Amino acid sequence: MSDKRDLEFELTDELASFLTDLHDSEINGEISWFFDNVWGAKLGDKLNGYVAEATELLLLGHAARWLCDRALEFYPDSEFAKEYLRAHSSYKPTENAVAASAIGVAISTVRIPADAPRRAKPQPRRRRD
């Protein structure tokens, strides 16, 4: 009997649905992370260029919310925007990229006040010789 792990994940959570909806509307983007709880997000892609970018977000939920807000802002006529706004009739864009959202709350229940100080940029780890 083989001890291979199943590398296929069941994508059933809200974040996976959100990313799939962006993908299906042909909206390109990225969410990145650094080991010290620093998240980033970009709308666009390397080949065609990025239209917006955020760094130093504190939580994955903040990166997802930022990506959602920017997708709605830059692609208001997309299927993603039409469906998202239909399903979330009380949606209001965040003024601050670290505000929590329905997507963010599904990932993390921590709320960061808009006037909270930003985390200092992490320094790269030095190699041990």
C-alpha cells in the first residue's frame, strides 16, 4: 500500500469561493505572505501589469478584503462585481485596507481599528554560516 498523500484539497470555504469568482471573471490578482504575519495583495498580473498593490497587511482576511475592494473599484462591470454586489447589498468599500469584512471575518475574527499602528517591515533573516 502506498503512503502517498492526497494533494487535492476540497475548496469549500468562503475564501476559495471568492478567489474562484475572481478567476472566473478573468480578474487577475495575488495574495502573498511573509513569515512574520505580514500579508500583501496585488490586483493585476506580472505580464499585463498591476493596477493596485498593498503591503504590510496584518491578516489574510485584510488581504482578501483589500483585493475584493480593488476588484470592485477597477472592474465594476465584471460578473464578479455584479454578483458580489447583488449578494452583498449592504457592501460599502473600506476606507482603510485593514478593515475586516465578511470574507475577512470568515478567516479571522480579529478586528483592527482603522487608526491602529502598522507593523514595522520585517527584516530578512541572515544566513548562518
